[in-house]
Amino acid sequence: MTAGTVTAVRGSVVDLHFPETLPLLHHQVICTDKLRWRVSGDRCSDRRCH
């Protein structure tokens, strides 16, 4: 498994595996509905996500 690998699970929150950015995980939110990654503080820009 390489750095930056994303395990996507449709309909649920995606677990990020970024060893290089662990301190920033709380700022990383995944929109699994569209498989689109967004950084928006602690929440996703899309209302349908998380």
C-alpha cells in the first residue's frame, strides 16, 4: 500500500491513509457520494456529505 491510498466505501465515510498528513486528518473530509475529496475545516462543503 502506497502513501495516499484511499479506501472508498460507497455510502459511508472514507478512511484516509496518508502517513505524511496524519496531523491534518481532522481537516480532511471525504464525500463518498461523489468520491470527491474536500478540505473545508471539519466539515464537507456538500450538505449530503457527513
